[in-house]
Amino acid sequence: QVQLEESGGGLVQAGGSARLSCAASGRTFSSYVMGWFRQAPGKEREFVGTISTSGGHSAYVDSVKGRFTISRDNAKNTVYLQMISLKPEDTAVYYCAATVTTFYGAIYSRSTDYGYWGQGTQVTVSS
């Protein structure tokens, strides 16, 4: 069981940057693949990126490649989403998610792969 809490959202100007954090409870954080998803008003939840248990593998949706970077600090039970060159279309509630795995290097992009979710943090990018 793991509990997730996101932080770092807020209002950002287009072209700016922000870093989201997701703190996890529990002692087995290094066993969880972590993901970031987002949901804009009136739209379905969308995969943003994922990172493997060790941090050695990651993947992103095409629309954020080169602008967003996921990292994790297993000693701090925290995963981060660094966002640069933000666009108004990045406006959404951002959620972190976790799923336990025994497969080294595994990463997952489907929301149904994840069993644990945070409450979300709002990111608003103004034009």
C-alpha cells in the first residue's frame, strides 16, 4: 500500500517552467513504477510520462517530449516532473500514480496499469 501526495502546481506563464513533486508513503517506494497523468477540463485523463523503479527507463507522450522530464529519488520516496517551455495546452490537473512491479526496467503508460493515485495538483499556464 502506498499513499501519494502531489505538490508544486500553480499558475505559470507560457514559456515558463514548473516542477511537480509526488511524495510517497511506505518503505517500498523503490518497488513502484511511477507515472504522471493529466486531465484537462472536459477531456479524458492523459498519460504524460513514466519512470522505472530504478529511474533508468522512462517514456513520455509525444506532446511533452523534450519539455518534460521525470526523475525520482528513492531515498526520499519522491518522484518529480520537471516541466519547461510550458504551453497553455499543458493546463490540467496533474496526477502521479504508482504500481508495484517485479520486472526490472518496466514502465507503463496505461492508467489501468496503476493501482495508486494521488489527489492531483492544478497547473495553469497563462498565455
